[in-house]
Amino acid sequence: MGLAGTSRDVDHPRGRAVDAADEGPARRHLDDAGVRRLQDNAQSTEIHWREAPTVDEAEVRAGIERAHALGLQVCLKPMVNCADGTWRAHINFFDVDVPGEPTWGEWFASYTEYLVHYARVAQQTGCELFCIGCEMVQSDRRESEWRALIAEVRAVYSGAITYNCDKYQEDRLTWWDAVDVISSSGYYPEGSWPAQLDRIEQVVTAHGKPFVFLEGGCPSREGSAACPNDWTHVGAPSQADQSTYYREAFAATASRPWVRGFTFWDWPARLYPEDTVATNTAYCVFGKPAEALIKEHYTTRT
């Protein structure tokens, strides 16, 4: 099946998914419904998944129901971020427990409770795909904890499971056999796509599993095509840089049938006014040439 869409949060239920074309005439659409929860910082062991300011479960369910009503398939993707702004890839603890210090065991206990809760929601709402984590780089080495979490999720959810590893990590994970779909964040710089795809293809071939870029995208800023993952990069507005990323990603993957598609970051519900497109530097492609590139790519792939 082909997978594509725009990444969004379920508290923005009006986010629009981009159409995707499969290898044949059949078409599949995937709405990547991200549920973001917070922990205080990268060394906190408690995830505040029941508390404000995050959306409540009724809103999550409503977002899934709305997506299904629009004919979309849904990937429910619970995520954790740090309230102090630290990127979740840096959540980390000692490999060997030290008395009085936070531990991986404590963190995974809280994370598992959070994930299993939403796995039940995914089961009850008929989500087609469930993502157990996103770009949790420092935790990727904790294989036994991830396998235990997956077993807990499978006890309550019967659909397909994926893990969204970070860019450059596809060939570092040792537990791809435990999931159904391999996925990663395709924030690769201009000029590097062929080499990165060669590397990733070896992983996909070895495991014989479907692959999708469950995140990807590029800000519309000068220099961002060279560092599309860097949301802190400072540059003048440049729709050309953003378009370069999409052109290269689509061209490089066109001859790689094992790449089933993309979801792109991002398409918020509260869009900027269209008359400000020329000065907008965000990842969102609304009103920019990259939006037309995405539409052209998926409407001409037959």
C-alpha cells in the first residue's frame, strides 16, 4: 500500500492530508494523528499524559472519527516532548541504575502506561497503524524495554505497529523484527538522498518489512535544504530551498518501490494568511510552490 499525508496534532482536527498514489490505480490516504504529551525535562521519569495543556481523550477520538469519515486511514502516534524545550531524542538515563538517580525502568513504566492507554484507543477506534515512538534516539539502545513495551501494546491492539526512528538511525536499531512497519524521519540534506536510500534499503531488504517516511519536510528558509531537520536554523524566506527538498526527495524515491510514501511536517489547523506566504519561513507548505509539487507528485504517480 502507499502511505502519505501531512503530520498534524489531533488537537488541530482541520489539518488536511495530502493524497497518495499507490503503485497501481488503488489509492490510500494516511492521516498521521500525533498526540503530544509532556515530561518536565530530559531526565524526568513521569509523563504528564492525563494533564493540561494537552488535549483530552474525547478530542483524540473525535479527530480519529473525523479522519475516518473523510476516507482516511489513521496512524495514531502518541509522542512525548520535554516541557523545557529539550528535544525528546535527548531523553536519557544511566545504563546501570544508580541509587537516588532517575532510571530507565521508571521512565519506561510511565511511557508504557501512556502508550498502552492510547493503543486501546487505537483498537477501539479502528486505527490502521499505531506508532510506538518517534525519534527517541537515546532510548533506541534499550532493546529489552522496547520489546516489553511492544508486547504490552500487542496485548490490547491488533493492528500494525511501527516505530518512527530518527534520520540516520535506520541501520542502528536492533529490534525492527518486533514491529510490522519500519519508519523513519526523512530529513535528509540536498544531495544526500541516493546514498541515504542505499543505506536504508539494506535494512528494509534484510527485514522484509514495509517502509515509510513517517516524518519529513523542510522550512522555507535560505539554507534549509542543506539542514531540513534544523528548525532553529535562521535564514531569510526561501520557497526555493523548500522546493529543492521536495524535488530531491520525490526524484530519489521514485525508483525505490520499497519506499511506500511520506507523511510531511506539518499542516496546522490555524494556517497563516495566504497573503503572508512570501515572508513565511515555517515547514508548512500551504500556498507555497512545494504544495503544488506534493500534489503533482501524488496525482501523477499511477
